[in-house]
Amino acid sequence: MNANVTILPKLLYLEELTIELNCREKLNNTTEYLINFYLFAVPNNFRKVTLNSSQGIHLRPQIQSNTHLEDLSIQIATVDDLPVLFTLVPCLIRLEVSVIHCAPPTFVSQDRFSIDITSKLLKELYLYTMDKQGMPFETLKVMMSLMLSIEYLAFGIKTNDPDYAEATLWAELITSMPCLTTLHLGLEIEITETLLSRFGVETNNDLKQAVFNSFIENIALSSFIIYTNMQTLFIDTVPYRYNRDQSYTTSPEAVHALCNNAKAVQQPPYRLVGLSMYGEHVPITTEDYLSVICRFPSIKWLYLDSINVSGSRHMATKTDEKFCVTCKKTKNTVKCSGCSTDFCSDYIVEHRHALSEQLNTIEDQFNELKIRIAGQNVKQQKHELMKQIDEWEYESIEKIRQVANEVRRELSLSVTKVVTDLDFKLNRLTEQIVKFRKDEDIAETDIQVFNEELQRLKTNLKNPLNFKIKRDSTSFINKIHLGIKVPLLPMAMLDANSKWIQNGVTVAGGNGGGNGMNQLCNPWSLYVDDDQAVYVVDNSNNRIVKWICGATTGLVVVGGNGQGNLVQWARQSATNGKTIISDIECIGLTVDDDEFLYITDNDKHEVRRFRMGESKGTVEAGENGPGSRLDQFDQPRYAVVDRNHSMYISDINNHRVMKWMKDTKQGIVVAGGQYEGNSLGQLSDPHGIIVDQSGTIYIADYANHRIMRWLQGTTEGSVIVGGNGQGSQSNQFCYPVSLSFDREGNLYVSDLGNHRVQKFNIDRS
């Protein structure tokens, strides 16, 4: 038992929790302590808790309470636990509580309840107790009068207190609860001499009639029934016994009941979710059985005990002789309502069981994933990036402490020097004064000099430090912030067999070259966001335009500042840009996972890397002038950096794509490089490139008017779209310059000569 309960600390992230403690013996102290502690005292995420214990659980006062819990179903040991319950969960909206055992003779008195411990939010209360003396009506009345927010109230009480039979007392209780709209009673009152004498009757039948008359006169319930057996007076609001799980059990004694509203009690009970049917209420035929069920359209479960239905073996569906898909024989079959397939009686149960098992497997996987996701919250302090943050914090503090100590030491030395100089000068003046007094040879001019020197020393002593703290404009600590690693092809899941519809759809431009909002003029680079909005570098119009998915016109998000500068624009504001790098012929740029900026310098035939905030950068590839060697470029155009910090660069005049691994002095040819041409092993002025997680390269083969795919390690590529000659048809390009993918794997191509962006949907067939 304890081993099972100890799993609770690992479940604190759940919003709903059900605990079943079905044991014949009383729970031990350790188990009860752990349940009390983790459910009510420890911070958790529980919103709804069901705690079923066949022996009931004792509740223990805690220093803290659970203010998150809104819905609680619980079986407590005795009514003495009830006041404690309200202190543990003060913010309940729905409470269903059952008392399992009888309390000692010292039952719960009304002074155990106060306005401080009862919920101000409680709207639904279900209370069940078989302790005949544990809950006197006066205590119940005091408790209910403090819960003014209750709208729905259900009682299932076995008692020997005759006050429960007094309709006038129930009327007072109902009146004290202004929000109450529905009341359900399931009272079992022990018939005693005291009860009979209170109503001035001698027999049970007379008692039944007297109580019935009193309820008719004092309480305006929509329906109620009153009946008796040899020892008990029953007062129910419907002719069905109300159970703690929002179900009803049919009552044989209801046949002899006095009923104030025969029509009302034939209606389906309020909020009924389950129905139990026992042997004394046996339907004769299937139709009788179904007619009973149809009266309760809201039920979610049905319990049958000793039900013998005549006239049919299979009640759920009428059987016919059809072909069973499992045994491959013609038999009486039943059609599965879920998959509309016919099965014989031997295999329908097996089929439904198999489906149930499959659903259980899926549900287990969902639950496992949910636990793993929730576990990330627990493990976040152990995240590897937390270590990097801690290291940065420690190193930064050490740098600050070192600089502060250096300045303190410098300041201390300077102050010491100033004080020493003042002391030296004061000693010299003192010696001169002593000499003048000894020689008695002093003039007024000497007195004036002494006064001036004395005043100067006082001034220097009062303001000895002619220093100030200077702050450098450049920080010696690199600021950190959280970045998100974006996959090269996010969520696309492309492979060597991926295909695209060969006819593209124009998603931007396509209305001739121009500067209208429905036009582009020589579009270059492009980017597609998660909403399939396309951002296009409208080159000849010196602007970047955003085309929302499905739009026929674009929106200018930033303007151009002419040629020669690299300008950074805030994504949320397009009014002002910030020049971060000047005097550079930037054709292509990209950013790696560490937020270093890589720029292809077309004039210098090199690729430079810049840390954010730097203006010079370092050469990462090239720097050897134009040429065709493996350490040279001839007009590098586009660059991509993978997670290993390897660079892929399109080298247009060498008609190749190069890969430069980190910290190497030369690259390797990964596509083209076999002179200019249009064969599958050649490229012609390659421009835009994209590399996926497997190392496959997608290339805008500019002068061949096609998009190529080169698998890693191959010497030839394949044409995925285009390749139908230069043109303006939906399956043609006129100098494709750049490409991009969205999260679904759809391909977007910037078609320079046609002043448009084409979208090629991935072929899922």
C-alpha cells in the first residue's frame, strides 16, 4: 500500500487524479500521512481528485491548504474528518463526500463548524453517511447555513435523529440557502418511540401519512415519496435510491410509497449518469428492457444483476445470416457499429476486445507522452543550457569582481598618495612657522603666505579626490539571451523519394515587373513563415514585401537604404533600420544557431562571420582572391550553415556548391563543379541553396531554369521542378534565384525574370 502511495510525488503535475484504495484492513498511519501530505499540504496542480477508500481515510490538519483543488470526491473514515476537510480545501466548487464508519459517541457538534472553515465557492455538495448519530440535524443545519453559495445539494443519510423527519426544519434549512435550486434527499430514519410520539401516531403507516402531509404542507419540492418498512422511514425525492456516483438504484418499497407527484417521478432523474437494475425488476422481453433504458437518455453506464431477457440471445443488434469477415463463413452475424463490418457471435466479442486493446495502447502512449512532457518542467533546472547560464553568470561576476578590485586598489593608492602629499606639505609649513617664531623675524607678507597655504591645504583635505568613475561605452561582458534552434527544413520530413506537383501556383507578384503592391521587380531572396506568409526581397524596388497566404497584393515591411550597407530592421516595426555593417557587397547572408552572421562578399570573393554587434568580422572561407581552387571562390552568392557549423556556399562562376567544414582552410565540392552545363552532373550559375537534416542539397540552378536535388555523396542531381526551358508557364522558370520550404514541405521559388514567386505543393500521393 505504501509502495503504491509513494508514487504521488511524481504525479503532482496532473490536473485530475483518481486513487482507489480497496483493502479490507484499516489504512496504516504512514499511508494516511502520505495521502494527506501530498494531496493537501504540498503544492500541486490537482484540480479534480477522486479518493475511494473502502475503509475511509482519516484527515489530518495541515499547516498549508490546497487552494487549487476545485472538485473532490472522497470517502472519509468518520464525520469527525468533515470539519478538517473544509480547512484542507477551502476553494472547492464541487464536493462529494461519503462517511464510511460510525464515529465514537462524541459526535461532531455544531461548534466544530464556523464561517472560517467552510467554502465560500462551493456550488455542489453530495453528502452520504450511514453513521446514525454522527450528524444530528442541528449540526447539518449550521453547516449548510454557512455555505451560502450552494446551488445543488444531495443527501444520503441514515440516522436515528427524528429531526430529519420534520418538514418545518427542512423548510428553514432551504430558506437559509439563497442560491439553492435543486435538492435531492435519500433519508433513512430509524423508527423509534420518540419519532412516533413526535407525530402522535402509533403505527408505521400512520407515521408515513403524517410525515407525508407535513412535507406537502411545508416544502415545495417538485416531487418526493415517503414509505416505510418494519424499522425505517424513507424520504426520497424520486422513486430511485440516489447513490454517491450520481446513479440511482430502483427501490422495491417505492411501490408502496406515498407520492406527491406521480407524473414527475416518472421523469428521468436530474443529472443521472448511471442506472442499476436488479433481479426483482426483470423485463420480460428485449423491448421491455430497452423501454426502461430509453427513459434514461443521459446515463453513461448501466449495471445489470440477474437480468433474464427472453426472446433473443443477442440484444444489441438484430442478427442476420451474413458472411463473417473473420471465420469466412455464412452465419448469424452482428454488425460492428464502429467499422460497419459483420461478425459472427464467436468473433464479435474478440473483435471489440481487439479494438479496445488498440485504443488502450494508444491511450497509454498518450499518457506516457503527457508524463514525459510534464517531466520537462521538473527537469528544467537540470537542463544543459542551465549549466551554460550558470557558467556565464559565474564568469561575468568574476570579471566584474576583478575589475572592481582593480579600481578599488587604484583608488586606494591614489588616496594614500594625496594624504601623504598633504601631510608632507603641512610638516614643511610647521617647520617654517617654528623657524620664524625662533628667529622673531616675521612680516605681514609671511602671515599672508601662511594663511593662503593653510587655506589651500584645508581645501585639498576637504576635497582630496580629483577623480571620477568613467564608464566605457563597450561592455567587457557579452550579454546572453535565449535563441531557438530552427531546423534547416522545419517539420518538412523530406526524403529522397519526395515529389512535388510540377505545375506551380503564383503566390506573390506575377503581374509583370513594377512597383505596384501587386507587383515585384526582380525578386531575389525569400522566406516562408509558419503561417505560409512569404517575405520577398523585391530587389529593383529596394524593399522587402510580405505576401500573406492567399493575398493578391503585398505589404511593404521595410524599405531600402541603397547599396553598400547591411541594415537590421526590427520585425515589429518597419519605420527605422539600424546599419550594422557598412561598405560591403553583400549578396547572401545567413545566421547560425549561435546567432553568428555569415555574409558572402561578392567583391572580395569570401565569406565572413560576424558576431552580433561587430562591424569587421572574420574571414571563414575564401580570402584568396577569385579562382577555381578549393580554397577560392569566383563570386560566392548564397550560404547556409548547418548545426555542425559547416558552410554550404553557391560559387556561381565556378558552377558549383562548396562545403567548408568548421576550422578548415579549403572546401569540398558537393554539387556541380564539372564545368557549366545542363546535364544532371552539371550546374549553370547556381544561386539559392537549402540543406536538409540528411545533408541533401536543394539548388536554384539559375541559368538552367530548374530546381535540383543533390543527395549527400552523389555526383549527379535530379530535377524536382522546372527544367522545361526558359518561359513563363506554370511549369517553367526564367532564372530562378532563390528557394524556400514551408513546414508541410511545399516548395517556394523566387522566379526572377517572371517577377513572381511560385509555390509547388508536395505530392502526397
